[in-house]
Amino acid sequence: MSFKLAPDWDVSEWLNTPAPLTLQELRGRVVLVEAFQMLCPGCVGEALPQAKRVASTFDDQDVAVIGLHTVFEHHAAQGGRDALAAFLHEYGITFPVGIDRVSTQLLPITMAAYKMQGTPTQILIDRNGYLRKQQFGSCEDLKLGAEIMALMRE
Amino acid sequence: MSFKLAPDWDVSEWLNTPAPLTLQELRGRVVLVEAFQMLCPGCVGEALPQAKRVASTFDDQDVAVIGLHTVFEHHAAQGGRDALAAFLHEYGITFPVGIDRVSTQLLPITMAAYKMQGTPTQILIDRNGYLRKQQFGSCEDLKLGAEIMALMRE
Amino acid sequence: MSFKLAPDWDVSEWLNTPAPLTLQELRGRVVLVEAFQMLCPGCVGEALPQAKRVASTFDDQDVAVIGLHTVFEHHAAQGGRDALAAFLHEYGITFPVGIDRVSTQLLPITMAAYKMQGTPTQILIDRNGYLRKQQFGSCEDLKLGAEIMALMRE
Amino acid sequence: MSFKLAPDWDVSEWLNTPAPLTLQELRGRVVLVEAFQMLCPGCVGEALPQAKRVASTFDDQDVAVIGLHTVFEHHAAQGGRDALAAFLHEYGITFPVGIDRVSTQLLPITMAAYKMQGTPTQILIDRNGYLRKQQFGSCEDLKLGAEIMALMRE
């Protein structure tokens, strides 16, 4: 098998982190990116709670959990930084979340670069920056735990 | 026991209804009012799904289910009509929802009139307009089903 | 509508009650009968937990919750009083449970008299002993709460 | 760290397998042993469903899932082979299950050899037969998935 490097993300603003994060800086760690929208029921009910479980199960130095707010609909409602900050606060989400940069196209830039089909999308990037998993929708905890550990042990 | 008439609500805008609704018009029906905020996890995860179950279990002519968006925090994020409309669309909420009127005080006007302590708050009003239940937080389905039927059979 | 009187049950042994119970003695109360088998997953996972919720939600003088062990398969495993007693103890079931009397036919006697299709079966009997509901499988709590209260208020 | 070899199990009868299984034969595979009793609510509601998920998530050649029926109470009810066979059939458990051999002591022999505290107990044995985890009670899927994969990748 050969894998491709995960595209860099293009984030206009970051929350829950003192400084912007790049994939380059996260080399050495497994990275779970959870692409979501704050008004997406499947994100709120399943994907984000699972991402929180990942963040509390694994050591931050082994697995970096990153939220990516990929707004492609309801921009007025969920496009702003304040709305997202309120959402993260209320839902107790403390891992870093980047706002995917709006483009002139329908999809924001990172979402388009990864050719995501919608939200939630779950992405796993290995310690060397290669894209190892990209899944639209949800995944069972047992399987995700195994996938993350497999990348940790490479 | 004696009960007091439920205070009228003061709603600045309505969604999911062609015309404003008054308590007066709903006389003859049991009314379930679910006061919520769109960024309140207990509302999104428990109270609103329960209100949807009530709306699908009982005949609309017996039980009117009404959402009341009582925004008292994060006004920038959840205070607008568009944000709420997007939320209702995404979560498949089709019963009428009123936006509680903002006041110069912390709490919006209806929320203050009912002395609600927060969101979610569940309110039951009987066929004659009397306030029969007001509970901050959640309630088990079995109990709520019985409470509603008790009011229907009066 | 006209209803028929609920057939008497034919119980060979009772648990969780100092003396045998008859439907006649329960007149004046709404009766929920939950017919189950201790090795039936739908009974253990759904019907019996729901019956426990009914028993804890309603006053015992209003609603009598009765379990009926209608063994029609795996007799060696679940046919004995000791096995059932152990099961009730482990699952914290404290309402009265009768063992439906074995017959020379496939189904035990009460199960046959009610023409039940399998387990779990949920039965509601009104204050006057009339059979008001018989459902194979499960029912939502909201609906069951309403059904019970409707019978209480007759 | 040093680990000790997992004690051999002492099983009086096997179900769901054409021939008895020994730990020795399972060398090369990660082994999940779920010690349970068929009338233990935590086993039926959590541990066994999780073991089924493990069996369906991982390849049988990588991970062997084994049930161990460690009866230490209610012997009359759950001590027999027929009762267990009925239980496994009803709950759709298809992985091999051994009946821990009764001894003159309170605990059956394997349960005593492992010094288990009760049921459910979850045991992980690595490819070389070393005991790597023994936990009384339950564990989150995410963590278990990672633990299994960590042993698979050694």
C-alpha cells in the first residue's frame, strides 16, 4: 500500500489553542481530525462525543484530536467565531478547533482539498503525516480504538 | 388544589406556524411548552427529542407542543431568527417555536414571567389555560405520558 | 367499543408475594401484566426494565404490576422455580411473578388462554377486569404512561 | 515489565466448538476471555455484547474470543449445560464457551486460579500466552479496541 500525505489545512481562526496548529508540527503524533458543523445532528450526537472520548482515552502526546469546523451551509447561523465559541463552551469541547477557510466555492477550502462529502467526516493521519483514513459518517468505538493504536504502534 | 392561569407568552417571532399563536387560541387542548436554547446540550439531547416524541404520540388536537426559544446567554450566537431556523431544520423540529422577546433585563420576557430557572424547562398547561407543571430539567417519558393523559381526561 | 373480561390466569407458583394473587382481588386497580421468559433477550433488555419503571412510577394501589413467566421453550433451563427466583433476585425484580401452569400442549395454560404470540407480551387490564391492551413486543414509555393513566382516570 | 503466563483453564464442557480448546493451541492469537454467569446482569447487558462486538470487529485468526462460564452462585439455576446452551442460543452468542469446572470450594477451578473477584471479568492474553489484562467489571470500547490492537502489533 502507498499513502498520500494529508493535505495541509487552511484555517482562518483557531479556538482552544494559543497558537495556530499545522500538520507539520504534529508529526510524531497520530492525528484525529473530526470535521463537523455545529448544527449537524450527527456531529453533535455522535462524532464530537466520540472525539471527546478519544481525547480523554489517549495521551495528548500520542494522539492529537483536532476539530475542523467545515461550514458549507447555514453560514449566517454557524459561520461566525462567536457562535462556534459558545457551542464549544456549552458542549465542553476543549480540544483545538479550527475554522475551515471560506472560499468563493460552496465548500470551504480544507473540506474541498480533502474532497469530503459532508459532515461529520473522520480523518486519521499517521505520525509521518500520511492520510490513513477518511470516513464520512460514524465508526464504532472498538474499531476506532484499534485503528488509532495500529497507527501508534507503527 | 388551586392553580393559576399560565401567563401569556410574549413572542417576538414565530417559526413553523403561519400565524402567531396565543394561549387563548389553544384553550381546549393540553399544551406542552418546551423552553430551550439551541446551544443547550440538555435541550438538544433530551428535552427537544422528548417534545418531538410527544408531538408524534398524541393527536395535535389533543396536545399542542410548543417550543419557546428563551435565549438568556450567547445572544450573538443563538439570538437570531436565522440561526434558530437553521437549527430547527437540521433537527427536524416541525412544531411551532416562538422566540421569547428580549428585554432590557437578563432574562427574556416570558422566561421572566414564568420565573424559569434555566433551560430546558418543561411546562404543562391544561385545557382551561391553567399552569399545571413547570419543571427545570428533564422528566421520564413514562411520567410525562401519564401527566399529559391526566390533563386530557379532566 | 366493548371489551371482554380478561381471562383468569392459571399460575402454578408465585414469587415475590406472600399469597397467590387473583385478578378478582385486583379489581379497582389498573393491572399491567408482563408475560416473559427469563432467557428471552427482548424481555430482559426491554420489557422487564419497563415494567420496573412502571412499578416505581405509579402507586401500587393505582397500578399493580405482575410478571407472568410463560415458558414455552427451553423448559429444562428456565422451567424451574429456583432458576426464576435466582433471575428475579439478580435483576432486582420485586413485583409479584407467577409461573404460568404447564399444560400438555406447547403453550402454558394462561399464555394459551390469552392467545399470546410469544414473549414479551404486554397486557393492560382495567379497574373492572376488562382486557384493554395486549401487545406482542415492546411499546414506547410515553405511550404506555398515557395508556395507564387513561385507565386510571376512567 | 514482566508478565506471567496465563494459567490454563480447566473446563468441564465446551459449547460452540467441535473440540476442547487449550490456551496452547491459541498461541499466535490474541485471546479475549470473558468470564461470565448467565444470570449476571452486568454480563448480559454489557460484557457479553462487547465480546460479541470484538468477535465481529476482529478477524478470528487475530483475536480469539472465548467465554468462560464461571458459576459461583445459583448453581441449580445456571450450573447446567442445557441452561447455558439455551442462553447462548437466545442471545446469539456463537463464540466458544467453556464451563469452568466445579470444585469443592466456592469458586470454580479456573476462576480461583485467576483469583477473579466476580463476574464479569475481562482477560486479555497475548500471542505468547502471557496474561496482559484482567479486569473485574467493564471497560470502554475505545480502550479495549486499543488494548487488543496493541497486543496484535507486538
